Amino acid sequence: MKKYLTHHEWQIIEDGFHPEYNRISESVFSIGNGRMGQRANFEESYTGDTLQGSYVAGVYYPDKTRVGWWKNGYPEYFAKVLNACNWIGIDVKINKTVLDLAKSDVTDFKRVLDMQRGILQRQFTAKLQSGEQLRVDATRFCSLADDEAGVIRYAIQCDFSGELSLTPYLDFDIKNEDANYDEKFWEEVELAVRKGEGYITAATRKTDFHVCTGMCFDILVNNKNVTPDIEVFRKEKFISNTVKLQVNEGDEVVIYKYAVNLSSENHPKDSLSTHADKLLQNIRKKGFQNMLEEQAAAWAARWKDSDIVIEGDVAAQQGIRFNIFQLNQTYTGEDERLNIGPKGFTGEKYGGSTYWDTEAYCLPFYLSTAHERVARNLLIYRYKHLQKAIENAEKLGFKNGAALYPMVTMNGEECHNEWEITFEEIHRNGAIAYAIFDYIRYTDDKAYLADYGLEVLIGIARFWAQRVNYSNQKGKYVILGVTGPNEYENNVNNNWYTNFTAKKCLEFAMESIEWIKKNCPEKYKVIIRQINFDETEEQAQWQQICDHIYLPKYQEFGIYLQQEGFLDKDISPVSDLDKADRPLCQKWSWDRILRSCYIKQADVLQGLYFYEHEFDKETIRRNFDFYEPLTVHESSLSPCVHAILAARLGYHDKAYDMYLQTARLDLDDYNNDTEDGCHITSMAGTWMAVVKGFGGMRVVDGQLHLNPFLPKQWTSYSFKIRWRSNILNIKVTKDKTIVENESGAPISLVLAEKLTEIANEKVLAKS
Amino acid sequence: MKKYLTHHEWQIIEDGFHPEYNRISESVFSIGNGRMGQRANFEESYTGDTLQGSYVAGVYYPDKTRVGWWKNGYPEYFAKVLNACNWIGIDVKINKTVLDLAKSDVTDFKRVLDMQRGILQRQFTAKLQSGEQLRVDATRFCSLADDEAGVIRYAIQCDFSGELSLTPYLDFDIKNEDANYDEKFWEEVELAVRKGEGYITAATRKTDFHVCTGMCFDILVNNKNVTPDIEVFRKEKFISNTVKLQVNEGDEVVIYKYAVNLSSENHPKDSLSTHADKLLQNIRKKGFQNMLEEQAAAWAARWKDSDIVIEGDVAAQQGIRFNIFQLNQTYTGEDERLNIGPKGFTGEKYGGSTYWDTEAYCLPFYLSTAHERVARNLLIYRYKHLQKAIENAEKLGFKNGAALYPMVTMNGEECHNEWEITFEEIHRNGAIAYAIFDYIRYTDDKAYLADYGLEVLIGIARFWAQRVNYSNQKGKYVILGVTGPNEYENNVNNNWYTNFTAKKCLEFAMESIEWIKKNCPEKYKVIIRQINFDETEEQAQWQQICDHIYLPKYQEFGIYLQQEGFLDKDISPVSDLDKADRPLCQKWSWDRILRSCYIKQADVLQGLYFYEHEFDKETIRRNFDFYEPLTVHESSLSPCVHAILAARLGYHDKAYDMYLQTARLDLDDYNNDTEDGCHITSMAGTWMAVVKGFGGMRVVDGQLHLNPFLPKQWTSYSFKIRWRSNILNIKVTKDKTIVENESGAPISLVLAEKLTEIANEKVLAKS
């Protein structure tokens, strides 16, 4: 854990240069706009430790799978998010000495992520080894308004006289650190450079995505435009312009670098560079200042919908805003081909691909803070991958349109390769069905079922129907050889969460069929003909499974069993573990973890969270009281579920404690891994801990519920949610809860367990 | 399956050139002497498909582990058998054209492995693209008498006039095909070459084994020694001599190449080349013909002890002799630092390291066919690795001298890296204890216990005592998270074989303690002090575990359960499987295999085989009848166990069928993988199938039992066994069994269930 960042309500601040934490800062200070993203690398040369990262959404490389021992069924490749063209680079030279903070005396260094406006700023004074001194003030952002553009203002205050050389460049000759065979993934397609501007188009090997990155720039000396001599340079996958200026002490030189990143996902390949050129001219004409104002306005609109305000705890305020900021700059919901990688645009790790995190943890955030089309697009993403999910299931021996969604994917194909996860963590299929259920529950957009949902639900139901087998021994349907959400158990039999999920999927599929049959009979006929669905026979089988699936429980404790045989373990609470043994994933060998009773992340409790409406409070309590003490929360996705359930059970301190475990996960580098990138998907969990946990927000039978409490560490907090066509602003203070209805039209909701009608505002005093 | 090799009682014959099977032939025709081994690569250049392989026993390289996803506890490296210096090379050039069978018109090709004398012969006529024709007759062997030497006679019959150039060379600039990071593993230490001789000493990277390979040669033209001009050449890790001869049609040119391979395992590094030179001079002086005679004599002695003669079935005769031949040339038992790799000296695969195969399958062969010191050396190998096994267990969290022997090893350290095997296939510890039991049962050498055995048994017992945990639920000790011998199940709970094995280990350790306490009380005191053994407390705990260990069974069927929950599976016999689904390991995804009921190799039956004396015949029958139909035998180690049990149960056809599955495994390339090398360890299983299966050989309570039957496909068979100080020759014909006692001193044994005394010979007519 590191605590080098300054607490501030709206900003992330690195005050003073911390080269030892540079990779962490590069992750934390990342900027993006849903279409492109950029780690907080320096514009000028830097020979210190750094992970360079410029990412273009939707562009990936199928890196050849690397395993120790091949298992039949493994995919041939692992799709990886790609480090793309370095568009931020501006080399600075003073009298032949290159500006490099690793080799300079650096003072007054400050890096600021202005979350309110979506802007990264950096200031420093550097004294070069050769003696010259200069002060730099750099500002950059990825524009939300022009989401293929990034812009930089790089201002140099000269404390020397002599030659200042500036070299804005584009470098496409880059690598992924995370490359299985140390290959380069990009090949040059086209390249042009002239004085003042240039571009490079490169193509990914194998996938043949084309990306055109262009740049142009303006230079001002003491606030006046200059048109200096420019030296043009080009080599393979690299272009640059070098400008040499004679400066005097006290001069201010400012370079505005405009850059664009266009991908063949959004433009025809043959006109990529034309489009790039056009956009470049547009933004240059618009100018940095106007773009900055548009950026501030766009971010203000985001914050208006999604901000959470916490009073009385600056660290908590900064933490939650950082999480919301990252989520908003990772995924905007404009493009249903995109999704939310575990590291977003902040690093290469986990391939940047889609996991079940999206459906299980991220969806609620977008449902409550953005237009419903955003969440809908997340669902459509999976709908478009249905055929691939069917092929994936076929590869594993399933038939007749059974669909198994991949554990990790870019384009719908599985690209994970650990048998106990790839083949066995099949509960992910349940999360994908659950997301449809959750979306419809929240939005009431039942039409989605007929438009997209049903085919997915039938594919998933068919999978479960084939994946169970009937145990003569038990007289029940069983599901053998699975890994539940708790990855600290592998290849278990009858994981309660998985079995229960299978049942829910089958039931939901049948309910959906009923609804569509009744409400869209023509559409229904078309669909079932297309997918060759035998409604009588298949549904009869599904019903049979639902009625007789084995759901392991232990009557004596009144708990569901994580899996069959769980109680054969040596059961003792996490609190009895020696601190030196934590985290288990680093201290214990894998087999020891597996046979221990310790749980990585919510498993039975994940199910109780998803389907809370089907369980009474005492059942939840008994399971929480049994499992939480055994849970090590070594997944960043664990605490949020526990926070929500703890809040429900009135365990307020526990809820707050769980919330704390993720709120500042990256800002304080809790797990020593923020250098790889931020934990984007778990950030949505933090949001849930506040809104569903502290705020008690639920939707039950189409009815919104709120049941807030105030953590005693805070003075107040407020959050907004979009509830169908309304926007509600909920503020919770020590003595009251205020629900403001921004839309004006009266709505009814269940507030603190009482049905309430709210026209404009409702103030509920604390009992 | 391929059937291109000619059946012959004593020879393996490739008649006609089969370049498409060259890698297979290279494996099958491999030669070795326990100290060095050589695949059947060609002496002259060959640009066709080939896997070059020259191996020096005990020399390995710790190749950096390669995995997709690191699991805590994995070893840093995988020790690999090394391809070492190419010592066989003789380039042949005719008037500037290189002799290369891939580019010549080849006729009359014949490759013969003369198993009786341990000699590889090759003859062919080649017509070069340039038109010249020659006939080659090459003979080579790895000398048993001089086990660091190999020798070649390479005779050329010239059907042309012109220049014949011969270049004997040594090439140490070689690679392993199986290298994780495509690195070369050898570095040159020293190199010298002069006219007529030379040597190279190279060292392995990291491990710094030194190997000196030397060569010298003689050339005869038409039977007369010639001393031609020699061109000397050297480059890094390579030396050669080139001799150019003017020959006339009809001339015969013979080159004798003598080579030696000395390793720093057997000689001081600083005098390696001196020793090499000395040995080279010795064998050259001895000469090819004398060496050949010594070789024939040495092999005759081996055959005298270990031959199995089958009449009425040449293919079976060839198969069993091939297996015995390979076993004898892989391991001679002279050096307790060596062991038996799954591929012996015939390929690189599986790293050439030691698996539990040695104890479970190979030991009985050496016990019955060689002096007891050979088997004893195999045990001492593990004794010497005890400290490493303790460290290995510590790495996984065990304490107090608990020992877990590695799954795969060269020097005692674990080098396997698949968690479900490395960490979970812990039954291997049981095989190591069982081997001690088996050795003592066979030899009555109880002194071994005090000298070496006890420490190993206590280390293993301590492991089991820590590895079990008490299940409150069951009121029993359980063993969670294991993989049994059947690797088609992973991470299961309460695998019967593993649990039963644990119990047997604990009991055997306690019995051994009792014996030593009584018979070697002083030694006992020293040992327990050294290893800090608390005899009262530890033994009380062991007894407790033995009394209360959970041994899953299904009363209704009267069977032991392969593991808990086995009967929840969808159970249907292998015979119902579609042929297109076989072999499962190639056709089904891993998860499907895991949750199926299909068994890769004997698991419960492995336990019944090991501890047959503790189970009545009907128990064995019920388990055999239940499990065998579910077994796919996709491990070459499976059929032998089934053959032995089937024979015991009187299922003679089944026994023969199982025998057939391994007897010609490599000769007919059943599994399409002989190109990687031969299945050396399973060859011992084939021997067992005959001697323990058909011959019914057992040792029970110190008493030898024989209970032979004759497979109806054969006219007769006979085998020899060393039984303590006696050698018995057992011949089984249609109507009688003849037991010949070679030692003369009368011995008693149980023949066909009757206690019998045999002085010289006993003939038992078939009832």
C-alpha cells in the first residue's frame, strides 16, 4: 500500500516526483474517452521506468496461446489489447541536451488529474546535467466531444538562452510488454510527413485492423505564433518534425500538438487517412482552448448524472470520484461493439478483454447513471457474440445450439487457457442471462427480449440442459466439474451458485418464452423456427431439471453449501490466519489454497446478492455469518457484494469496512499491482457498495426501493440515479434522507420500507 | 498403427527405406548401454526428417519453466535430458557430391537392430543425383564392456571411380528440439583436433556438467590400412578430419570410428580430456572386432538372465524381446545416481526424468532379472533425494521433515508444472514406500530398512499425517484435492487409491520401526535422534489416522469408489463409445474427459494389484468387473495391471488382450508417438504381464508362487527369474509346466497353488 497521492475532492495529485512509483502514476493518471485511452506517460523523452500505453478501443491482436501443457479444447490464441501509436511524444532538446527527467534535477513536480474536467496536467522545473533550467507546464486530454482526438498544450518557460529544439513525433514502432513471443504486432501500411503535420497508418498482423494516427502542431513564442524552419524526418513506422528555436531567458515557448486516432472499425480502410486529415484540420481550427471548454462541458454533463458527493471524508470523496471517472472514460456506451476490459485503457494486463465482470458488476452502474441505451448496448454486445458462443460450446462437445459464452473475449471467441477456468467457470453463462433479467427489471424494456434476449436465453438454457447429468445415486440432476466465482476451488461438483444459477437461467428462459409467445407471437414463431427450438420437448426437459436439480445445503446450519463436501474441510476463520500467510495467493501453494476453506470472492453470497428477492433476511444472515469469516477477498470483485449484503443485514461497520477495501484500491495501490493498470471493473463494485449498499437501492417487482444509512465516518453523502425516465438525487445526512425528484413528475418508490410518492422532494427524518 | 517392420525372433528389421517413418525408426532402432544412448540417426548427412539424439546419462539442463498462468509453488525449471555431442557423424562425398539419402536413389536399404548382440546395422545402395553409385554397410554399437564408448564400422563399396572424401566429425553445436526458449544448452570448454583424432569438452549452462567427447579413426582400403592426407578443420563446438581418397570401381573403403563420451559425473573436470584420450587409445587398440565380440558376450549374459522365449508367435516373441532389450540398455543398475526415464535414451520427451513409473512398474523387472543390487540402487536413488523431497514438501507448506517426492525429477527437485499433477498426484509417495516393501518382500534384505529405508518411510509417513485432515462431518480423516493414477480426474476428494496408499504407508512405517527397534536398536536411536522423531506422539497420530481414514466404497455393488462422488457420474461402458471419439485425449475437451466416467489407467485396480495379498478374489473380481469396462487404457501403464489381475481372475482372453496392447506398442507405433521415443517404462509392464500375469508369479509371506497358464495363441513360453540366490527357468507348454532350478540347491515354492520342493527340475502336467 502506498500513500503518496494528495487527497483532494476533485483531483488526483502527485506532489513531488516519485519515479519509483512512475508506473503506478501512469496507470492512475490515465485519460480516455471510450474510444481511445492513454497512460500518463511523459511527452518528452524518459529513460526511467515506464510502461508505455496508447490504446485504441476495439483493436486487438490474437497472440498465439502459450501454455506449459496443452489441454484439448484450448483456443489457439489470446486476444490482446494493443499498445498503439505513441501520439503524445514531443522530444525536447536544449543546446543538444535531451530533456529527460530521469537525468535531470527535478523540482516543483506536480501531476494533476482534474477529474471534473477530464484533463491531465503536469508541471515541473528541470535542471539539466548540462546546467540549463526550464519549467514545463503540460496539459492534455482525450476529447469527449471529438472522441478520436487528443490534444496537448506543452508550455516551456526558458530559464536559459540558447537553442531549444522541439520534436513532435508519431511512433508506431512499438511493442506490447505482454507479448507471448516477443513479437511486434503492427505493420506499416502508409506513412506521410511534411512540415507541420503527418500521419502513419499501420495494420495489426493477423487481424488486419488499420489505425491511422495523425498529428499537426502550432508553436507560439511569448504568445505569438511563429513559423520556424522545420526538419522533417521519417523512418519505418515513425515520423517527426524538428523545430529549432533560439530563445532567451524568460521566453515562453508553447507547442500545441493535435493528434487523431482513427480505426478501420469506424472508417473504410481506404479513406482512413483522408478522414484523419479532415479531423485534424477541424480540431486545429477549433483550437486547444475551445476543445478544453467542450471537454469541461462534456464532463460536467457526465458528473451531473453520475456524481457521488461525500462530505466529511476527503479521501472517500476522492476515491469514489476516481472510480466514477475511470468508468466513464472507459465505456461511454456509444458503440455496442465495445466493452469494459478489467484494466480499461490503463494497461495491457488481462488482454483488455471482456469478462463476466461486465454483466455482474458493471451493468448496474451504467443502468443507474446513463441512458438505458448504454446498458442495452452492453447486452447487444453479447447478443452479437451468440453464434461464437454456440461454436465455443460445440468445441467442447455440446450440440443443438447450446451456447457457452467465453470466459475472456474480444470478438466472441474464447481466448482464455486455464482448463479449470476456461472450461469450468461456466457460471459466467448465468451472469449473461442475469444481466438481461437485471436490465429488464430496471428499465422495464421487455421488448428487448423479443429483439435480442430470447435467442441468448435459449442458447444458454440449452447449454445447462446438456451440462447437467442425472445422478442415479442422488435421484437428482447434478453439475460436475465446475469452478464457481470463488476461484480458490477448482473442478468441484455441485457448486451451489452454479447449480442455482443454472436453474434460474432455465426458469427465466421459460418465463421469457411465455411473455414473448403472448406479446409478440409472430416474432416468437420466427425465432423458434430459426433456432430449431422444440418448445414442448425442450421445455419439458428444462422443467424437469428445475424441479430436480441438486442444491447442496446443510440443514443443521441452515446454509447452502458452496459445493458438495465443503464441510469436510478444516474450517477455521480468516481471523485465525497468521498475517504472514496473507495474501494466500502469494504465500501458499495452489493446492493448499484449494483444499483450504478460504474463499477468494463471494460465491454462495454472490447468488444471494443476485437473487436477494428470493431469500428471506435470516437465510441471507446465516449464510453471510458462515461464509464471510472464511472469505479473504483476494479478488477486487469480492468486497462490494459483501458490502451490499452487510448493509442489508444492518452490519453497517462491516459494510463500510468492505467499501473501504475497494474505494481507494488503485489510488493507494493496495494490492501492489496498479502499475499494471487500474482495476476498472471493480470500480463499478465500489459504486454499488455506496448506492446498493449504503443507499439500499433495489428494484423489486418493478418498484424502486431505497433504504439508506449513513456510515458514521461521514457527515453526509449524496448520489444520483436515473430511474426509468426520472432522475433522483438522494442525499443522506446524519438526521435525514432527502430524495429530490429532478424530473418533476411524481413517482412512487419504497423509501425506508414505506411506499412513498415524491413530486419534487421528500425529506425523511431519521427515526 | 504402422506395420512396416519385419517380424523376426531376435531382430528388428526395416526392409526398404521408409523416410516417412524415419523418426519412428530412429526411436525403435536406438542403442544404449545405460551410460550413453543414441537414436538411430544416420552417420552420413541427411536432410530428410530426423530427430537427432545422443544422450549421456545423468546430464541434464534446467530449462526455465514455461506456463501460461503461473501457480504459486511451481518450480522455476524443468530438468531436461540433453541432446549431447553428435559422435556418430561421418560425412561422405563422392566427386564433390554429398551422400544424402534424402537426395539419392536408395535401393536395398535395410536397417537391423540385432538385439541378441546389441548392434545396429544398416545397409543400402545409393545412386547419387550426379550418377555415382555406392553401397554402404554400417555397424555400430554402444559398448556394454566399455560403457563410455561407441564404435562404428562404416564400409563403402565403390561402384564408381574418382574421389571419395570421408569426414568423421564431432559436433557439439546442437540443440534440443524440446527447448522452452529455443536456447542452446551447451557451451564450449575445450577443443582440440589433430590429424586422426580430436575431442571437444562442453559444459551445460547453469548446471555446469562437463562432457568430453573424443574420436579417432582408422581407414582401410581393400582391407589394407592407409594413412592418407588429412585436412583438419575446427570451429566453435565442432571438429572434423577430412580424408580424400582416389578410388576405383570395386574398391572397398572401410572407416572405423571410435568415440568416447565422458562426463564430469564420473571423472574430475580437469582430467576429463586426459581420461577420454586414454580410453580412446584403449578401444582403438582393442579394435572393432574384439569390441564386437565383447559386446555379443555381454548381451548374451543379459539374455541368459532375462530372456522370455515365446513359441508359436514370432510377433509376440519379437515384441517381448524388444521390451527386455530396451530396458536392459536403458538401466544397468551400476550407478545409483541414475534412473529410468520414460523414453530412456530414445528421445527427449518428458525430460528424460524419473517418474513414479520406476517404482510402480520397472522395479519388479530388475528385481527378477538382475542382481538385487540393481533394484537396491533404484531405491537408494530416492534415499539420496530425501532431503530434496523434504524441501519440496516445505515449499508446499509441510513441516517437520515431511517428504513429498517429486512427480518428475532429475536431481531430486520437482520440475513438473501442472498444478493438478505436480501438487496433487501425491500417491507417488505411496509408490516410493511400496517399492521398499516390494524390494524387501522379494529379496528379504531387511537390512535395507535400517541402512536407508526407515528415513524415507518416516518422511513419507509424516507427509501423509499432515496431508490428511479430520472431517467433523464424516468423523473420519479425509484427503482432499488429489489426482489419482487415473489422470482423467483432477483435484478429487478421497480417491480410494490415495487414501488406502496413505494408510499402507503409515502402517509399513510403523512395522518397519518395530523391526528396526528390535533388530538394530542402536541404529534406530541414531536415526530417530537425527530426524527428531517423536516415536510415541507421531506413531499415536499415525495409528489414529490408520484406524479412522475414510475409504470410500459402495456397499451395494461391493466395490471401492475411485473417489467420493464417482457414482454421480453418467456411467456407461467404453464399449458404448463411438469409435470416432477415441482416443478421448485427442477427441474430447479436457472438462468433458474429467466429468466423464472414463478411466485413463488403473486406479482402484492399481491398489488391488499392489496389495493383492490383502484382498480376496471376489473383491478383486467385483472391482475389476466394475472398473475395467470404464477404462480406456490411454496410458501405456494401464494394460499391464489389468493383464495381471485378469489372469488372476481366470479371465485369460482379457489378460492376453491387455498384454497385446503394450507388447508391440512401439514396434507398431500404436499411439502414433513413437517418433518422440520409445515407451521404456511401460515395457517393464509388458514383462510383468507375462511373468506376473501369465506366469502367476507372486511373493506372499516370503514365499514364491507360480501359477502359470498358456495363452491359447502360443505354443509355449518360458521365462527366467532370479529368486533370491536361485535362478529359475519356467517353461509353460500346452500340457505342462516345467520349472528348472538352475542353482541346484533345492528350493520350495507354491506351484499352481501347491507347496512344492524343486531340486533340479519339476514338471507339472496340466490338469
